[in-house]
Amino acid sequence: MHSAVFSLCQNASLSSALNICLEGGKLVIPASFEYHRPKDMAGVLSILVEHGDDARVMAGGHSLIPMMKLRMADVPHLIDLQDVGGLAGITVGDTITIGAMVTQSDIILHDALADAAPILREASLQIADPQVRYMGTVGGNVANGDPGNDMPGLMQCLDATFTVVGPNGERKIPAREFYEAAYMTGREDDEVMTAVSFAKPAGGHAYEKQKRKIGDYATAAAAVQIVKDGATCASASIAMTNLSDTPVYSAAAGDALVGTAVDGDAIKAAVSAMLNDIDPVEDNRGPVAFKRHVAGVILARAIERAWSRA
């Protein structure tokens, strides 16, 4: 759904029943909603508590707004996080912390982050198109639970931790435990994603993605981090995107590389292990057999490139 369909209604801030957007020559009219733009997290949580299931938070809006415009989501109270302070920072050290409102464009332009964790820039450059990347946020990408989003698998590869805050305080949730099913996560409805954090990655990296066209979701994508010890692999982390109803962290695929010289046989073993972990379904990106083939090709490429950089 990455496309011009994500254009925001210009009068959304008026929060009336006449929020009308012009899209592809057709008028697309969301259901009536009340627009909230609180200045702090206390204000956000207050609205969530008051309105319960009728309230949703919005970061960049690239998933929620089109769903509302197509009447696939009914959101009587829309909470815009744009003015909430403290959510757009990037801290780089032994631990890297990225605020939930940091955009993909922010990641691309942050040189210190690119030096410390270059896989983030590499992946962000492959998300949708520049127009989307200027508004699309890290928090929205990981919190939405869309199996086609790029950041969830990447964060599992990096063994990231997600910070959420709600009426009962703050919680830390490992990225590898966060995703339960498509659009279902470990975040409660009254909690808000505030940051992602992970240890500064070591070794070589690669993010490989196959998609039908610019702006599309991946048919398959692979995030790989490899640490080399002499001529052998000391550790490897591998995660796949859009090949199941959640991102797939494949511990077995990484284990297949450890202790090897990451030669052809080791890569085949890693691909075989990954294929046992994924569960793609047929859709407009192709049949299951095609997706499994693409997944194997993409992962092999990613391993080879990460190893060359280790």
C-alpha cells in the first residue's frame, strides 16, 4: 500500500465529517472523526484512556490514513503524535536508541547512525519512495504489525528492544517477541511506542529486498548481520520479511553459518533452514513456490554481501 494513496487529507486538522481527499480523480471520504494533537505523552494517554477502543494514535499516517479513507478502519478519535516532544531523537553509542517519530529520511541523513549501524540506512533507502520516507516513522513501521513492513524484521535481526508507555507505566518488549500475528503485537491498545534500542552491531551487514516496482512491499527481504573470527563465522543473525504473517527471525539459519567459512555449502544450509521457518501465502506477488524461490535467492545474496563486509 506504499503509494500516493497515503496523501493526507489537507483538512484533517478540522476533524469534521467532511474530510475529503482527492485521489486518482475520485473523492475518498473518511468517516467522521475528531482530531487530537496533544503536546505531551500525558495528553496522549489521557485521550486513550478516555476513549478506549475508539481512539488510535498516528505517527506518519501511511497505514492508518488510507485504511480510514477506504472505510476499512473506523477511528472516531485520531491522535496525532507530531507535537509530542521527546520522540524524534537519535542517540548513538554502545547502545543505539531511535525515537518512535524518527523518519526513514532522518535515518538516511544521520551520518553517525550510518557509521554505527549501516544496515539501517541501507534498509531505509529501500522503503517505498522519498515522499513516503519523509513522513514514514520508525515507530509506526514497527508498531503497526504489518508483515510487509521492512523495519520489524530488521529490528529482529538487530535484536532490538521496543519501549512502550501506557497508563501503567513503561515496558520493554524484545522485537523477537513482539509480533504475534498479522497486525497483532505485544503492545496493548492503550500503550504507545516511544523508542527502539539495540546494541551497536558488529561485523558485516546486508539488507536485500526483491519487489515488483518502486514503492511496493517486498516479495521477500532479508536482513543479515555476520561477525567474522579469522576465516570463520563467529555469529550470524538473520531475519526475513513478508514471508509469513509476522517477520521471521531464523535462528536456525544463523546457526547454520556459525563455525563455517560461509562457503557455498554453508549458505545452502542456511537457506534450507530459513525455508523451514517461513510460511508464505499466495497473493498478487506470486504463488508460494515462487516466493520460496525468491526468499532463497535473496537470503543467499544477503549472506554473501554481509560476509564480504565482515
